Amino acid sequence: MSQPLPTRPPTRTLAPAPLLALAVLLGVTAPGRAADLQVMSVGDSITAGFLYQPRLKTLLEGSGHTVTFVGSQGSGANKHEGFSGKGIYDFVGAIPLASGSKHYITTALDTAWPSVPAGVVPVVLVHIGVNDLGHGLGRSNLTNAPQDGSGHCLAAQMFAQDSSGSWINPMGDLDGMTYGAWLKLRLDTMVDLILAHASHPRLVVAKILPIAKGNSSFQANNDNCCERIKEWNGYWAAKVASISGTDAARITIVDCFSDAEPKRVYGTVPDVSFWGDATVQQSDWVHPNSAVGGGYTLMASKFKAGIDILLSTTPAMSANWSGSVFNESAANDGTISTALTVTLTNDTFTGLNGDDFAVGGKVAASNLPSGLTLVARRTSSTVMTVTLTGAASAHANANDVANLGVTFANSAVASSTASAVTGLSVSDRRIDFNDPAGTLAWSAPNVSVTEGGSVTLTVSRIGGSAGAVGVAYASTPGTAGTADYTPVSGTLSFAAGETSKTVTVQTTQDALVEGAESFTVTLSAATGGATIGSQATTTVTIDDAVVVPAGTLAWSATTATVAEGSPVTLTVTRTGGSAGTVGVSYACTSGSAGVADYTSVTGTLSFAAGETSKTVSVQTTQDTLVEGAETFSVTLSAATGGAVLGASSSATVTISDNDGQTVTPTNSQVIASKSGCGSGSGIAVLLLGLTLAVRLRRDRIAA
């Protein structure tokens, strides 16, 4: 977005110079090559009067140049960028600029020279600063300015802060700077913007007019003004001297009014004869005199001398390439992803934006691989974009190109001498085809492993091995859970040139009959430019082991009976395998038989390799109690050596009682007893007592 020329308060406007019709031919010639000049004059009312420009044109044409004035102001052949009453900060506005905005000086240059025709030399003439120093204005527009009652020079102390505070700009905030520093920043910016413009103009800046007044009441103040103007002009000169490099040949400064320095006798009225005769240089103490031989004539001759200097010192023409290598795209398909730009200094490209110079024969390529086409497209008057389109037929590393040539014809540049533009035509551009980082994937989609064994999985790197890359991996349960294998996760790191890495997973041996089970291992998060291939997941199948080599341990019988007081022997059998040494623990557990009825045993049975049975003996206890059958159990546990417990891990032992039988006497026995004892009553009581005793014993045990 262009920034329009700002409106200034009317109190800062200079009275325009009288427009006097005259034609002066000085016939002065100066060194310099004949050129087609397009001239933009920039400034205030001294420029807007368009009085020095016709004289300058006459002088330049006298040296063999053709001259055209350009600008948004004026009409016909009298074009310019002069604005009555304006200052330098009307051409250079806010710093920094709002996004999308342009300073007015940039807009003017863009409008005049969107592109520069072949053979044309753009020239900018600048005379500005009179209004910035505030000639003719009272101090009422400043805050905290000292009041001396007669001052009319706003800039009497422009390069310092006064005793009452900083100068305040009538146009707005000074961002904490003194007025002089604020103006210097805009002067610097204006020069830099002109020199940086794509049209690469020559720039002639002029020191501004030293002012004087014909009224003695203003004499002291005008002396101060002249000192500030000299200081301003000195800063102009310092800025020009600071320009270095190729830009230094495109800028110069002239002193249009050094011959018009006022002849003052301080304390008296200035030398009126100097200002009043026919040779006067200033018509109103501000503007040059337009009479023959007056101030405008002097300006024309000084600007002519500055242009001659710039034309006689031809700036070095050069080209800067943004890079030297065209790189193959990541797809590794022979296409080129890189675009290089070529930027000219002190020369311009011919043609129009968008033109492909390769099609027009203005640019040619050499050593270009088959399948590729060079495109050299103009994007501005000083910038060209060079690309390689299509796809190279052969694009392995061995097909890299180190000597791609790009040659510009003379018709490609406005100077018509491409060979004089340093760095424009080249023969050492490179084309680098990828040795890509590669694609990472499992070498097999499915693998199998026997239960209890380990499996090694391989990650392959294909399609390239450039640079160090990495990839993450992690296992995920399927029908096989984490009890069936040891989960794994981590990162595989490949050094440059490495093409494979492995991951090992251990499976778990068990005695369960499970059938085949599976889990997966997946790749993710490739780094270093590598990609993950279609085989990102591999499935591992665990084949169940049919034989348990160590065997199964169990009781040969789950029940046994033993008479009270006798030992019982129980047998542990080893079936289904007898490999290796195994062991098993055993222990008694009371039931209706307590520890008084048997001797409790615990211990471990050890089976040597090949042994298939072991025994455990338990001694029961004889007593005289009438108890009935009682039971206890013996249980197996904690199999070792890879053996497992079978279903018959507990055996129940029943103890048969042999005490306390009830005897009922027969009639004959009772009769015999009676006859053997003189009285039957004692025998009957004895028998009854025995019977009750037995019954009481049984009842107690039952209870």
C-alpha cells in the first residue's frame, strides 16, 4: 500500500518562487558518456517551480544526452516530484512503517521506474530541507521553545535540547529524540531507499540555500539560521561520504549555493547591493532568482556537474546468485526442488516480468542432464529466478553434476554487455541427486518361534543410506500376552551407510497346552530424514511346545487305607517326561484324624534324571480308644526343575479303628454267671457297668 504525501500545517509552507519565462543556453559540456537520461527532481517549492530543470536539460543535451523528466507532479514534459511547503519527512514518514505501507519516496520511484528500459539511466536530483529547518515560521508551533521576541527561525537550536526541554515536532511525537536527530534519521532513510531501489538510479543531492533577511530586525536570528543550515549541509555531506561499495559510484553531493553566500556585515543591514543588482542569486531571501544568470541557473550548472561525475564513473556491474546447488526433491524421482535467484547490481534485465529468457535465447545451459530443462524467468528488472524443470533420466549419486553452465547473452541486460556483469554467467553450478536417508521396514511380515525360544527380527534400510537415522519400535500383545514373551521397546540408530538392525524378543516356556499364539512389533517415529515403509509391523507366532521334558508329578492314587498302628506308603509318579533333576514338596494335613492318630511328615522328594517314582511313608498311632475310621491328607507342592504338578496333587489316607467293640452276653453266659456266684445281682451290675463305660467313651469321642 502506497503512503500518500502527508498534509502539512499551512504555517510551514514557503511562498512559491516567481515563475519567470526565460531560456538560457550556457553551452557547457562535461566529461561523460552520452546516455538516455530519465530525471526525477525531488524537493520543495524550489523544485516545484520547475525553473532549474529546463536549464539543466539544455546543458545535458549539449553534452549529447537525451533527457526526459519523470514524476507525478507537473504536466507534459515538465514532470517532477516537487511540493511547495513540504519537507524531508513528507517523503519519509513513520519509522518503522506499518505493515504493507511504503514511504512516499519509494512509491514515486516505483511509479516512475517499474522497470528500466534498455539503455536508460535513471537519475534522481534531491534539494530538500529548507522547510524542515522552518524558515519564516514563528516559535508558536513548538513547545518549550525559548522566546526571544523576534525570532523567526524555527531551527535556531535544532541539533540540541534547549534549557526548557526537548524540541517537539509540530507534526507529532519525536520518539524521544531531538528534532535534529529525528530529521537526520529521515535523511539517512531517504538516501538508503533511493540507492536500494530496483531501478538503481544515480543520485545527486544538493546542499540547501543559506538564508538571509534584508531587514535588520531579523539579522541576529538569521545568523543562527545560517549556522544551522551549514550544520545540516555538513550532515548531508557526511551521509554521502559514508556510502561505500558499488553504491558509492552512484551518489554525489553538489553545493548549488556556495557562490550565493550572503554578504553580511553583522550589526548593520546586509549588503543590499549584493541582493539587489542584476546578478542577485536569491529573489526573496529564500528562493533562487530566476533571472538570467540567477540562482536557478546556478542550480542547473551544479546539478549538471554532479551528473557528469556519476556518468563518467561507471558503477561496477555485478550479479549475485542466491546459491550454487540445485538439489533433487525428497521424492528421489529426478525432479529438482531448488530454485536459485540472480540479482543484478548497477544493471537491469531487459524484457518483461515473467519472460523466460531461456526460451528467448537470452540464457543457455550447458552440461544439463537428460530430462531436465532450464527455465530463467524474470521476476523484476533486477531479479531472475532460475529453475530446472522435468525429471532427470539418471539420478543416482553417480550422476551428480559439478559443472552446470548458465550463460547470459548481451541481449539479456540493459547494458548490452553481459560479460561486463561480474558473476552473471557461470559454469560451476551443481546438481546434487539424492542419496536419500532411506526407508525403514521389517524384512519379513511374519516370523515363528518355538515357545521358550528367542526370535530375532530385522529392520532393513532401503532406497538410500545417507546420514544417521533412527526409528522407534515396540511390541504389542495379541493372542499371546506379556506372560508369553518379554515385551520390548526402544530406538534403533543407523549410522550413515548402515542398512540393517535387529531386535531380539524372548518367549516364555510354560506347561500349558495353548496352541499357537501371536504378538506384533511395530516401527514408528523415523528420524534423520528416513521414512517408514509399508512393512511397519511384523507378527511373531509362538508355537506351543508339545512335550514337557521334565515331566508331571502326582500321587499314583488319591486314596489309601491303613489299619490303626500300621504305616501307610504313598507313591509319587513322574509322567510325561523324566529329563533332568526335579523336585517336589509334600506335607500332611489333619482331617478327622488328628496328630495323635499319626506322625505328621513334611519334606521334599528329589528325582534324578530318568527317575519316575518316589514314596512317602506315614506311621499311624495305635490306641485303645474306640474311634471309628479317621482321615488325614498328604499334599504335593512347589515342583522344581521344570516339572509341573499334575491333577492328583493330594492323597487322602483313612485309618481303620481296631478298639472298643461292644460285647452283649448270651443268655447261657448270663445264666452260667448266676449259677457260678451265689447271688446274680453282682454279675449283672458288673456287665452293665462295662457296657456303660464303653458307651460313655464312644459318646465322649463323638462329642
